[in-house]
Amino acid sequence: MGECKSSSARYGVVAIGRNEGERLRKCLESALSRAATVVYVDSGSTDNSVAIALALGSSVVELDMRIPFTAARARNEGFKRLQQLNRSLPYVQFVDGDCLIVNGWLEAAAKFLDSHPDVAAVCGRRREIQPGRSIYNLLCDIEWDTPIGETRKCGGDAMMRITAFEAAKGYRENLIAGEEPELCVRLRAAAWRIWRLDVEMTLHDAAMMRFGQWWKRNKRAGHAFAEGAWLHGAPPELHYSREAKRALAWGVLIPYFILIAAYVHPLWLGLLLIYPLQVARIAFYDNPLSKTAWLRSTFLMLGRLPEGQGLLTFYANKLIGKRGALIEYK
């Protein structure tokens, strides 16, 4: 089970998900026709996700949910199963269960890794399937539009060189977010390189329709910034150091100062104008004539508040010695 018709393929696929339903079907179908081996890791689905994966012919790993779940743990467990099924593979493609792998990506990624032996991980362009369905989907689509070439990190969708992945001991399983950039820090420390190609890679279905979902997603980002900076924020890496400081300043210190000062005198509330001024500064830097630039800058600044909340959550848990709970927006 999990072995595909394309037995000559030199890469396997590990997909993770929970309650993805038909989105998972599309994800696995996009992988099964091209990869040598496909593993699906399920994290306690209550829908028919496991049945879908089994019916399609994917190997399935059902996580023990008595152990705290993280996406990092799911990917590591999927990789272990992949190795059990096929030890001859040089590459593994990790993909989220709400993503569809674009035709041609796996071949392009493997070809690039073949010709660049110093590259540990390669990713391509991730796009939203329905960016016009909501503002929040559109914001995700904008977020995925990142620079091409050598980069410092990849996302959840990426093809990795198995020897490099094993040497790094995989993902750090106790991270509730930001596990991919953290792995990339360790890969680069071992002299590996990370690359992003100008090739369509995956189509993502955020299905983010509510403000509350968007808020939780940014809170999770703030937690990832804080934990990433805690682990690797010192020079020379400075991993997520800038992002954590930005969340602290705009999401915690400035708003709390204004609220405390306004308690003394309401005129201090005028300092809140610093936020729209910062929105305008970012938009003018990008493109003042673009509606997309204004939308992006507005939500970037608004997002500092949940980021600050996530940052405070991380440090509060650190203070009392508590493990952080998963922050999910779906």
C-alpha cells in the first residue's frame, strides 16, 4: 500500500491533514499518479479522510492523539513510514492536505536537486485556489508571493533531500508553529542551501471566511516568532528576532502605553494615529496606487495585535513551565 504505478519516480510524498475531506482527495490524487510512494498522516479526523486515503491507495498513519499533536510530529511520522516502505528514495515532498500539487512540480524540483547537490530543500510558488472568495484568502495569496532564488526558509510544502533531512533529525516536534523555518535554520547551519523556484508548486485552499480565523492564524504566527527567536534569535542567525521585536512593539508595548496614558487623559488616544500613518508608509513603499498594497499594509498592521497576543502567550507559558497548546484557525 502506498506504492504507485510510477515506480521509476525518485521521490515520495508525505501529506498531513485532519478533516480535509474532498480537499484531501484532490491532494492525494495529485501525488499518487506521480510519486513512487505516498503516505498520508491523519491527526484525529472525524470525517472520512482516512477512508478516502485508504481507498485511493495511500499508506496511512493515524497519529496517537493522546500525545500532543504538532504538524512537525505528523511530518516526522510520515517520513518514518515512507522510509519503511521505500528506502531507495533520495527526495521527499512534504505537502499539507489542503493543497493540490501542480502537474510538473515534482519533476522540476527533483531535477533541480539532482543538479544542485548543495541544496537541501526546494520550494516553488504556492497560490490560493479561490483568492476572491474572501479577503482572508486573498491575503494568503499575497503572502505566498515571495522572492525567487536562494532563500532562508521554506514553508510546509517543499521537496527535501532525504540525506539532509535525516542528518538534521527532521522537524522539531515540540514546535506548535514555525517548524519549517526552524528546520531551515539547522540545515543552513550545516552548510546546506534552501532554494525557491519560479515554478508553480501547489494550490492551497485556506477556506478562511471569518475574521476570527484570520486572527488565530496571526496569533499562531506571533507565537512562532517568539519561539523561533527564543531558539535561534542570537547572532549571527537572528532567526525571527526582527519579527518578534516588531510584534512586541506594535502589538503590545505601543497599544498598552496608549491605553494607560489615555486613562490619565483621553487626548492620549490621538497617538493611535500612528497606526494608520504606518499603514500609509508601508503602502507608499509598495505602490501607493495599488488597492492590493493598501489592503496588505492595513492587515499587516492590524495583524500586529494578534501577533503580540501570540508572543505573550509563548512567554507566559515559558514563565510557568507550561507546554503551549496548538493554535488552529480551521
